[in-house]
Amino acid sequence: MTKKSTETILVLVIACVILNLVFQRKFLLSTAVVLGVIGIFIPFLADKIHWGWMKLGHGMGYITGRIILIIVFFFILYPLSLAARLFRKDSVKIRPGAGSYFKDRNFVYTKEGMENTW
């Protein structure tokens, strides 16, 4: 049994005890005792519980990460883009029908200008 599985079992036992104190449900205390016994005497099963708990955590992180990104996109970025379109601030100075957006510079580059660029 690894140290990580022992820590996971300990966290689950403490969570069950705290939930028992809050909700006064006897099955939570029984669950804490069973998990504690498994953590101490059955290391193979403790490793499996740790593996399952980690998979559950990774799955929940995968789902909630996407939910948070969707919320940020639709409630922050999308309204900002709509507001920018409504007020038509043309920050890149795009002119419709222009042949090119590049500006011609008549500038002669010298050796001294390349030596100290910053």
C-alpha cells in the first residue's frame, strides 16, 4: 500500500466523520469505520479505493473545467465581442476595399541601427 492510498483513505474517513457530525446519519459513521479498517488491514483494497477516487477526481476535473470554460466564453468573452461590434472600434484600422493593409516606409537601415536594437 502506498502513502497516497493511506492519505486518501484517511481523508475519506475524516470526511465521513464530519458529515456524520453535520447530518447525524449513522451510516456515515459506519462507512468511516469500514474505510478505516480497509485502510489498515486490506492494503490491496485501499489501493483500489485510491485508484477509483483519483479517477473520479480526474473525471470531475475534466467536466468542470469545460463547464467553466463554457461559462467564461458565453458570459464574458461573447458579450464583450458583441459590445465591440456594436461600438465599431476599429483597433487594427481595417479599411474595406483597400488593396493592402501594409504601410510603405522609405527608411534606410544602417549598421548602427542594427547594433543596438533595444
